[in-house]
Amino acid sequence: MTVKNAFYAQSGGVTAVINASACGVIETARAHPDKIGKVYAGRNGIIGALTEDLIDTSQEPEENIAALRHTPSGGFGSCRYKLKSLEANRREYERLIEVFKAHDIGYFFYNGGGDSADTCYKVSQLSEKMGFPVQAIHVPKTVDNDLPITDNCPGFGSVAKYIATSTLEASFDVRSMCATSTKIFVIEVMGRHAGWIAAAGALVADQGIPVVTLFPEVEFNQESFLATVDAKVKEYGYCTVCVSEGCHWPDGRFLAEQGTRDAFGHAQLGGAAPVVANMIKDALGYKYHWAVADYLQRAARHLASKSDVEQAYALGQRAVELAIEGHNSIMPTVVRTSSNPYRWEIGHAPLSEVANVEKFMPRDFISEDGYGITDRCREYLYPLIEGEDYPPFEKGLPKYVTLKNAAVPKKLGAFEV
Amino acid sequence: MTVKNAFYAQSGGVTAVINASACGVIETARAHPDKIGKVYAGRNGIIGALTEDLIDTSQEPEENIAALRHTPSGGFGSCRYKLKSLEANRREYERLIEVFKAHDIGYFFYNGGGDSADTCYKVSQLSEKMGFPVQAIHVPKTVDNDLPITDNCPGFGSVAKYIATSTLEASFDVRSMCATSTKIFVIEVMGRHAGWIAAAGALVADQGIPVVTLFPEVEFNQESFLATVDAKVKEYGYCTVCVSEGCHWPDGRFLAEQGTRDAFGHAQLGGAAPVVANMIKDALGYKYHWAVADYLQRAARHLASKSDVEQAYALGQRAVELAIEGHNSIMPTVVRTSSNPYRWEIGHAPLSEVANVEKFMPRDFISEDGYGITDRCREYLYPLIEGEDYPPFEKGLPKYVTLKNAAVPKKLGAFEV
């Protein structure tokens, strides 16, 4: 087996643990110098490959690579850039192969969600045809948890832990205050199409918290929603609402797009949480507070799930091993062998079965009334938030690494993206 | 010394560590059965005293009281209820004394901010005049960090740690994405009049993050703000904005004002972040994300500052000791004896000097341009976020206590509040 270099890139929205996968890829590649030469990373994701803006990770000291395991965000930069179909933009795919060829890259590790699985798949097909075969391995990542086959997606477990914990803490807060003040707390969470993250907020019901969850999978029904909230307030004195950003009306309009106006006549500026909070205030008169967690939730490495960190690393590690074993066009997956106690192992799936398939919450994970989760869903979720994996702290703050990210000298001409 | 019962109540917005003060009060009182009988807590704060709705904390097992140390929110309930002046509503103060008399209460521990320090002060004055002297001790608490004399206020250090950490994490996230996507991240933090919490967000500048901070102490200047943000984006590729909910225009209008008011007649805030984000988008065209942390920040016991927890406990403990030593109408305070290494001890101050005094950020804590902090401010802040004090976890979530809160049988007639 000849020694080839590897290319690694991060794709799409970053997470608390995508760098743990990077760490798994790089450390494992470094352990096989007889098979893999250097690991080049794409600066800002696949854009870095197209523009030949490569990072030489071999110049990064061992401790920096190790620190990636506990550092959130994308250490090499990521991007939202979806390659078009082969027919629509063959030029980009050919450029990728050209760059790989120029830098003797035989392995392509692409760390992302559904779109990047698709890109990865196409690269493996085309490189074969172009006579410079590249082994393309997709490393799963997405807080949305919507990739098929794998039991779950790295990044999701940590967001779930953060949202469940934050919803619990804020609910305790409002419970303290509800006799004379705030009775409604609304937290908005990510998940445009799939309600996995919202489901994590629903876990707090197990601790006696009255929580109403709004999933993208369930069409919003204002009347039934308000009645459900009102009943909780009458029974408990307060109510928490966990609303997915993807929650929408029967006609498909997102709640966040509702053109409401504030007291000054200004258009209400984005956010499903303030829309829901104001709706409750207008109809039921209850005082509210609302929070929009946004990037805080997917970057919250300080509260990462231990199983999530371990899986993110293991998937990166296994991706390299699979490449060395000669595999191509596949994705390592998490396979659950037991929920209680939680046991898992790493399997793999062909990219042809992964690309362009979205996994939504199964209907039997959502309660009959549409505002909560079922025991099946609980059994699925709890293992994913299990365990803590705190980063080191210095002067009161997490000690995260910022890489040197030294550039690889270019060999080709410029390329417009 | 005769044995008297004690009354303890939580006041105003709750925090991640107010229960640690409650723990300090109750455990210390339990250690002195020769001086203090039972500790009665007000259900939902001072309202519980007025309506004779008292909680018998002696019925709470030792482990529940111990667990208060790591449980956020107000374990006995809190309220936003400010007693009027003695002249305007003598009836309420007299009722308090009547309740204290009926339940043989000789100690009044009031755990809150500026308003409750004032109430505490008046109770001590009036009870003397009414011939049933009650020793009134105020236990400081407020995330706003705006009480005078004490070096800082319990609750603040933990919020500061949470906001600094969250701002750091989200800034790493946007740094990863800024080449092709989001360039602006706006986080809105609490602090209606004082910019202490916003200052904590500014700490991330020490880690190379371009951050622009908007304080309530500095009148908002749209032109200079936009120019500052634009310069950061041009230099770093992205910019984080940490905006205090109290940030306001020169005419006093809050950026966030929604037009609703709370029980004290204060404008209800929330929504400065989307206002600022849209302003940047409109003027500079940069793609943004924004977060409103709201209750998440003050309830985030999972990321509490160790020094904050220790001080919250020590102040509750010392309040009881001061009472036993015969003090009245005072507040235990944190006295800083060294910043590096951080050393502190507990002192005390007369309530006459605490009540109705608000402590703002000193001008020399805010940088010349008004958008950052100075080294003096850094020296003040870092010790307050030092150390971690994680709660125990179970099934992936913090294990917080919900008290039994058994009622004390009533002895008096009803009272309208």
C-alpha cells in the first residue's frame, strides 16, 4: 500500500463535538504513517479544497490536536456551501479531483450532515471515472440528528443535554416566581425540519415540570395549544414551552415568520419564542419571559454529553481505519446494542443509502396530543445525554484551542467559487 | 438568651446560588438550637409572611437542605413585591410584626437586592417601636451586582461565568462560519441599569475575540456603534456584540422596550438583540445570528462559579452568626483582601447605608470608546468567575432538589395583599 495524503473538511453548522471527530481523524492518521502521509484540512470547509486553500495539520503540535477533543466550533473553519449536481456543475467536482491529485490526496474525509454525505458520494464516483480514485468517507455530524441509519448524529447528544438542562433550570426559576410574577417561560430551540432537539426539552416533564413542546412534525394548532398551556398554568401555576424554530402553521408558514408588531408599531423581529409568548399573553394574559438559545446551544461544549464526545471521536477514528482497510463511499455509524445500560459500537453504511435521506421524529416518539414525548422517545434520548465531559478551565473560563492553521503552498492556478 | 424562631424569605429575581444562602442560613441555625428554634420560610417570599403562609423548614430532611447548595432558583418561592413606604402602607409592616409575634419569630433574614434591604431596614425600625423587637439581617443577592459596600453580590459571579463562557463558545462558532455565512453574533444579557453582566461578555476579548459591548451606563450612539462593528468585521472577518437589556438611546428609551411593565412598574425588557442585529444587517448587510439568554443565564447552576457558591453560603451562615451575636439592621458583605490570588472575608454594613443605593460600573471600568472594559475591570471580574462547582448529575441531568415545603398551621386571620 502506497502512502497517500488525506483531506479532511468540516461542513455546515458546527457543533460542540465536531472537533472531537477531527481529533479522532488526525490522531488516528498520525498513528499510521505507513499508510497515511499528511492530513490536509480544508480552510473553511470544502471551499478550502476548491480554492486550494489547504491547512497542513502536521504543523500543529500534538497537544493542540488533543485539545480539539474538548473545543467546540470548527477548528479549521466550516462553510455552508452545497455543491450542485454533477450535471449542473461538473467543473467543481473536477476541480476537487484536480486539487487532490496535485497534493497526492487519496483519502477524503468529509465531516457533515446530509448535504455533505451527498457530496462525498459524488466525489467517490467521479474520482473513479476520472482515473484518480479517492476513497471518500463521510463522518456524520449534525445537531439536527436527521441522518438515517446511524442511531444518532454527533453534536445532537450535547445539544440535547444542554437544552434539557437549561429548560430544567429555567423552569425551576419560573416555578419560584410564578405566584406573583412570570407564569410562562418560552425557550426556542434549533431544528428546522426535525424535532429531536425540542424533544430533549420535553424530558423535563419527568421531573414534574409542566412543559408543552412544539415540534416541526406537528402542525401548529393555536386553539389547542393555548388550551393546553392554560390547563397547565391552572394546575401547576406556571408552564414552560419548548418551541422548535421549525414549528409551523398548517399552511407551512413558520411561526417565526408571523408579521406581528410590537407596542411601537415596529415589525416584530424574528424568533418563534417571542411570537408564542405574545400569543399566550394576548389570549390568556399571563406574564412571560422568553429565551432564544441559538448558537449557545450548539456551541455549549462546557456541558457536552460524554457519550456524544466519545462517539464523535470514535467515528473520526473509525473513518480512518475504514479507509486504511480499503473501504470507499461509506459512513461509519453509531449502532445501539442496548439502551439500559447504554451500549453502542461503530458500524458503517454505504453513502448511497445515506445521501439525501432525512430522518424525522417517528410518530410514536410524540405523545398522542402532539405536545410531549412517549416512553419510546425517552428510552432513545436518555442514553444520548448520559455522562459529563467537562473541558479544562483556566481563569474561570474553558480553555479552548485556537489552531495555528498553517497554509500548504499552492500548486495550481486560482479558481472562482 | 431565650430561644426564638427565625424567618427567612427570598426576594425578587432568583439566582443560581440564592438557595446556597438559604442552605447557609438553615444549616447554621440548626447548629444553634440553644439560640434559634425553628426556621420558618416565607412561601413565595414576603407575601408568605403577610399572608401567614409559612413553611416549616424543620420538616425538611438534612439532605434536602444540603442539596439547596447546588440547586438554582428559589426553593421556597420568591416574589416581586415591594412594600411601600411606612407612611403609605403602615398596615403591611404592622402585619409582618403581628405574624412574627404570633410565631415567636425574633430573627428576620431577608435574602434579596436593594428593595428588600430597604424593607429589612424598615422592619427593624418599626418592630422596635411596636415593642416586639426583631433582629433584621439582610442577606445580599442579585445578579445585577448593584448593591453598595459589598465587593460583589451572590448570583453575579455565576451569571458572569455563564455569559463569558457562552459568549466565548458562540464566538468560536461564528468564527468558524464567517467566511461564507454568519458574520455577526449578538447576545443579549441581563442588567437593567448596571452593565456588570455585559462586562463579563467583554472578557472574551482577552482570547482574541472581536467583541463590542453595549452598557446601560453608556448612551447608545448608532453611528459610532456601527462603525466599530464594521471595523471589527473588516479586521477579523466577524464580530460579537454583547448587549445589555438596559442599553438605551440618549432620550432614555431602551433599545428593547416592548411596552409592557412588570409589577414594580418597570418596563419589561427583552429583545435588544434582534433590534441590534437588524440594525447591523440594514446598515452593513452582514448576516447575523442572535441569542437572548434570559432566565437561562441566572438559572445556570450547572456552570456556577465556585467562589460565588462559597460566598453565597458564607453570607447566609454569617447572617445567622451576626444575629446570634446580637446584631440588628445589618447586611453581611464580601470584603476583598486580594485580587491575585483572590482572597476574601465576610464583613458587614449597616442597612441604613445599603438601602436604596445602586452601584453602577465605575467609568474607569469601561474603555475610552465605551465598547469594552479596562484592566481595572478585568482585575475585578476574573476572581468572581474563578473555579467550578458542578452539581451532581443523574441520568444526564443535574440532580436538583424540590423541597416538601410543609405549611406551618396558621394562627391569625386572613390578610389581603
